[in-house]
Amino acid sequence: MALIVQKYGGTSVGSPDRIKNVARRVASWRAKGHQVVVVVSAMSGETNRLIALAKEMQANPDSRELDVIASTGEQVTIGLLSMALMGIGVKARSYTGGQVRVLTDSAFTKARIVSIDEANIKRDLDKGFVAVVAGFQGVDEQGNITTLGRGGSDTSAVAIAAALKADECQIYTDVDGVYTTDPRIVPEARRLESITFEEMMEMASLGSKVLQIRSVEFAGKYKVKLRVLSSLEELGKEGPGTLITVEEDIMMEQPTISGIAFNRDEAKLTVLGVPDRPGIAYQILGPVAEANIDVDMIIQNVGHDGSTDFSFTVPRSEFAKATAILEQVKGHVGARQVTGDNKIAKVSVVGVGMRSHVGIASKMFRTLAEEGINIQMISTSEIKISVVIDEKYLELAVRVLHKAFDLDQVPA
Ligand code: ASP
Ligand code: MG
């Protein structure tokens, strides 16, 4: 007997029929003798609908009241799923975040979990109940309802799994696992059997939006085994999904590269002809940070004739704002010109295997060179190499890299 936490996202509970399907799936795990906690999202589209309603009252909704409203979507789903379970003879009981006591800080709309009281849920499990818990929500010290940020039910599920020391946290979604890259771009992309937390973080932060990044971070920290599976397959026909776990659990010989991630959400800014002297990076990036704009890749060139060029990337949505800031900075620091490009894309090869292999970067660069794709920026970490290229070559780059690193081949 295992203790399993299952999380079903908005699509999986998107209609009464789908909720009944979820109930049957939960029942099948119960029938195998497992203890099951189910964490659910709001029915698909519901959270957006609730937020839109709030905005009809206040253009900039009060954040405490917004959480009161937005959290109701999940409350509906836990009631419906508990009824569906009872309807097929499975003992079930619903819990709001407050009833479990998912204690959070008071940062409305983006609260962080402080602690989880697992006693109530444990008692129910021991009595043979399925505990059905509302994702995305918690309660602060004062009893105010809080929410964890969009997509937060993944984090709820992982946190509950950590608190209960569950054997596995299964994330049921509308895809059957994590792929080597986006199958819409590369039809030969393969489902990964397993991937490490670190790799998943890179894949997720680079745009493979299967899981909320924070939930993966949380799972890595508390070593909660995560499995991504499809809830849309017929019962009994679902595959094993993708296991996200610690490196030591990954049995197979690790391929060098696990996947190709990409991101179209960035823009590049360059300050040309900056005086090459101490403090320049700070003078340029300080005001950008103060404006709360995230900076990703940064490049400063070798100086010549006392000046240098300085480039970095920001979220594309902040491009205009960042450009305006730099125009100001230009005057202060005596730079020559500010240029920008919001038609760029970032492509990354990701894999823990590159720690023990040389030549990954050169293979990546050669592959892009052979297609005549110009690399504008490069950055590396221990487990990834990212390049910025012209957006129009994105799909080509992903395809050729996927092939060059044999990701279409099942690892031997
Ligand atoms: N219902 C919330 C949202 O749409 C939380 C979630 O689905 O994870 O963001
Ligand atoms: Mg979701």
C-alpha cells in the first residue's frame, strides 16, 4: 500500500463528465489498496472568469478580495469530485485550504506556504476516506483566504505530498508526460521516462509549461517524487508518464542531453559605446532592477578605445519599459546609442549529462552554424547551454539540435 497524492488540473476536471472520469480513476487506485489524496484545480476557464468578474467591480481589484473570489473555483471542484466519488461508492471528504490548514504568508494573490497541518487528512485516510483538497488556496495567520499564484495547485499538491511524506505525487494533466522538446515543432520528440528536478526546472523555466516552476523547485527541495501523466487517456490505458526525481533514482544510463527547451518571451537590449570603467554594469542594470524588470542573459564585450557594448535580455512584455529606462541611462553614463530587438528567441540544450561530457557546446554551435543560424548571445550553466538567435530560425534550430543530439532515438 502506498500513499499517493494526485493532482488534477483544470482541463482534467473541465466538465461534469470529466470529473466523473477522475472519480473512476481515483477509485481504481483505492481499489488497489492505496491511500489517495486528491488535489484539484478549478474547472478550466473558471479562474479567469472569476478574475474577470472581480475586474468589473474594480479595475485594479483589491488583492484580499480577489483571493476571496478566485479561490471559489477550487471549492466548487472539491465538492463536485467528492460527490462523484460517493456516487460510485468511494468514501470521500472535501477540504478547503483553510480546513486542512495550509498556512501561508499574507501576500495575497502570490502567497507562499509556511506549513501544512496533515493531521486531519491523515485521520481521514486511516478511516479509508479519499481526501479531496482544494489546490491554489491557503489561509494566513489571521484566517484570511490566500491564493498561491496562477497555476498554484501544482505547488499545493507537492506541498501536501511533502507534508504527508507521500510515496509519489502524480500530476494528471492533458499531456502524457514531459517531452524531449515540443512535439508540435518536432514530431519525433519523445516522452522522457524520467528527468531530474534540476533539468525539469530548466525545461519549465524555458517554456515547457507542463508544471508550475515553483512546484518543481519545492519537489526538489523536499525530494517529492513527481510523475506527470495524462488524465485524458482511457482508464487503464494511461502510460507511465514521466517521473521527475533525484539523479540517483534515474536508473538508465543518462543520455548527455535530455531535452531542447526554447522561449520566445524575451527581448534583447544593447547599450553601445559605454565608457569602459568600474560601475558601468551597475549603472545600467540598477535602474532596470529598480523597475522590477527581470534580466536574464547579460553580455559585456571586451573594451577597446575606452568603450564597450553591453547587452542583456528582458521579458518581451517589458521591452518598451526597459528601452525607455535605457534611453535615460544613456545620458547619465555617456553611452553612444541604445538598440533593441524583440524578435529574438532563446534555445537551450539541457542535460545533467553535460557535467561529465565535453564538446556539447561546440556540437551545438556547429549544428547551428551548418544551418547558417547566427548566434547573438550565449550563456551556460552546469546543466544547460542557451543561445539567443533570430526568432525566425527558432523552429529550425530546435529541429536540427534535437536531431544532432539524437533525441529522436530511444537511449540504448
Ligand atoms: N485555478 C488556478 C489557476 O487557474 C490554479 C491552478 O489551476 O493551478 O491558476
Ligand atoms: Mg493548471
